[in-house]
Amino acid sequence: MTRTADVVIIGAGIVGSSVAYHLTEAGCGNVLVIERETRQGLGSTGKSMGGVRAQFATEVNIRMSLYSIPFFAAFEEATGHPSGYKSHGYLFVATSRRHLDYLEANYARQVALGLRGVERLRPEDILRMVPQLRSDDIVGGSFCPTDGFVDPHSVMVGFMARAVERGATLWKGTEVTGIEVDSRGVAGVATTNGTVATRAVVNAAGPWAAQVAHLAGVDLPVVPLRRMLVPTEPFPGLPERLPMVIDMTTGFHFRPEGVGLLLAWNDPEETPGFKTHFDPEFVEKILTRAADRVPCFADLAVDPRRGWAGLYEVSPDHHAILGPAPGVPGLFFANGFSGHGVMHSPATGRILSEWILDGQPRLLDASGLTASRFAERRLLEETAVL
Ligand SMILES: Cc1cc2nc3c(=O)[nH]c(=O)nc-3n(C[C@H](O)[C@H](O)[C@H](O)COP(=O)(O)OP(=O)(O)OC[C@H]3O[C@@H](n4cnc5c(N)ncnc54)[C@H](O)[C@@H]3O)c2cc1C
């Protein structure tokens, strides 16, 4: 017999889990989440660096963070699970006038939108915060103390556990193989576990979003792009509340991870594709950038076998693609986060649930994020992409 659901969510990563949570909190209990892997977290969510920040350039990204970061801070009260939120801040380190102008414009926008605590820093302020930085070319920076990191796996599990308590169902080990469309729009999904009748489907398939959209005959411009992270062995002597530090010259960034560090750098030579193997040659590339900004990092010990790779789900303007799919009533996108899907998962869940249940989001004006912006040439510009 065909099962019926009010809403089917394809993908049980942090985004699908947040959508399920927000739908059930809003009273919609007949939600079915379908995940093809036998456990959650095997997509991008399990590979993430867990960084969360409100220091963005565009209004919509700042607003999404203004909802999401306090949400992480109060996550345990809401779900009974820890988010692992650590408010160590993000420190952007500028080495050119162009960087400073950019940070200045962002600062003005962030403050105007209500972000509190964000500050512009002089080189001496930066060195007080992280004395180990090479400072001869530093001209200033910015810092926001409520930025920081979360535990993406714990957040994902917390969202889903709470949604299930409120009536949602999670099917694991089940792949969605088709999306059925009739004259009214979405009519159901075909899966390896039978068909499900529904009038609302959310594509939360992360880097596989374009393939899932194709199941309904829709083109979705989301491409997978490999990103690699390198954890280090213990490295004592750094400040206790070390923030996420971003060298704007190269894009190299790092944050504390246990008693060691987690190093990241987006290789500009990386090309799109479903590549998830870690390239050991990346270690030398990243360590060169690391020692260039933090001379004592020349002594970092790294075991290349502990490095890992995952996939960003990149949209043409590096902004999420949210809301109704053009031409297919009942199909909704929660895709294209371009490296920000963990930090924006709370706002995304809320926005999607309002779009589905109320016809439009009330949390914030997300109309600029719909997929129709590509055909209508309304692209957004966010240059602070990490
Ligand atoms: C190295 C790295 C570092 C990152 N750092 C950060 C960071 O610091 N901060 C931040 O906010 N973000 C970061 N990100 C990005 C973030 O991880 C992603 O944006 C986020 O995890 C996306 O979540 P998701 O739920 O959309 O996708 P996923 O976690 O990939 O989940 C999608 C799920 O859909 C399932 N699926 C796909 N197709 C089907 C199908 N046909 N049927 C059923 N199931 C299907 C997959 O199995 C998968 O489990 C990083 C990403 C990487 C790779």
C-alpha cells in the first residue's frame, strides 16, 4: 500500500533534519525524511568544520546568522541535545586597503542589521588576541565574539531526534529514485522502499541536489566542490580562547580542535566533481600558508592519514537556493549553501517550514534566494566565502 505523508524531505543531513524539526515544532507531524545511507552524517554535514559566523557581506546572510547563532546557543533547551556551540569568535585579518574597505562596509551593514559586539581592530588589537601571528603586513581586521563553532553531528542528531519525538519518521537506507508530478504539481516520490504519496517535497540532498531536482525535471545550478581539512597533533602555547582566524591574503584559516588545530584552505585550483578522497599533497600546500602567517606553525605536526575531504554544494552566486522550485508546485529547495549549510541550518529549517505551511517565510525576506533569480538574473554577491 502506498504510504502518505504531508511533507517528504529528501536527505537527513543537518538541513533536512532542521526542516523536519521546524515543521514538527509548527505542528506538522506527518513528515517523512528519506535518507539513502544507513546512518545520518555521511554527506557534507559529517565533513564540516562547524564554523558559525554573522560576519557576512549581504543582508540575507547576516539575517540568517542572526537567527541561527542564538538558536545554537539555546539549542540544548530546545532539543535536549548539545550543539557544542563555542563562542570563540571569528577574527578576519586584513593585509591590504581593499580588505579593510571590504570589512568596513560589512561592519556598517552588520551593525545596521543589529549584530552586537562586532568590532574593527587595529593591528595591535589583533596581536594582543593572537600574538603568534606574523604582523609586518597586517593593516587591521574585524572580530565578532558571538561567531564561533558548533558540533554539526550533534546538531543534526538533535534536530532529528526532536522531530521524531514530535511525530516525524526517518527512513534510513532508502533512496529516492523518482519524483512524481501531475497537473497539480508534486504527487509523490518513488523510493527503493516503495512509493509515498505527498503534495510537498523538500530537496535537502546537499551536494547531490542537482540530481534530485532532475528527478522532477528541474535544472538546479548546484555543483559539488571538494574541500579538504587537516587536523594537527597537539600544539600547546596558543591563546585559550583562540578564535577562528582567517588570513585574508590567502584564505588560510584555522581554529582550535581539542588540544590541536583544524587547518583549512580552499585551493583555487580545485575543480568541480564528486571527489571525496583526501590528497596527501594538500598537506604541504596548506602548511606553507600556515607557516607564512603563523611562523611557529613551521613546527606543526600533521599525520596526513587524519586529513579528510568533503563536498561544498556551490551555487553560482555562493548563496543558498531556498523555496519553491520554478514550474513544479509542491517542490521546495533547501540547497546550494556554498559552505554555509551548517551555520544557516536553523534559519533554513524555519524559512522552509513557513514557506510550506504558510505560503511564505515570516522570519525574514528570503525572496532573493529563490531559484528563479538565475533565470531573472538577480544574482547576489557574497565575497566572504570560506
Ligand atoms: C570540508 C568542509 C568544511 C565545511 N565547513 C563548514 C563550516 O565551517 N560552516 C558551515 O556552515 N558549513 C560548512 N561546510 C558546509 C556544510 O557542511 C554543508 O553546507 C552542510 O553540511 C549541508 O548540509 P545538507 O544537509 O544540505 O547536506 P548533506 O549533509 O550532504 O546531506 C544530504 C543528504 O542527502 C542524502 N541524499 C542525497 N541524495 C539522496 C537520494 N536520492 N535519496 C535519499 N537521500 C539522498 C545524502 O546521503 C546525504 O546524507 C563545510 C563543508 C565541507 C565539505
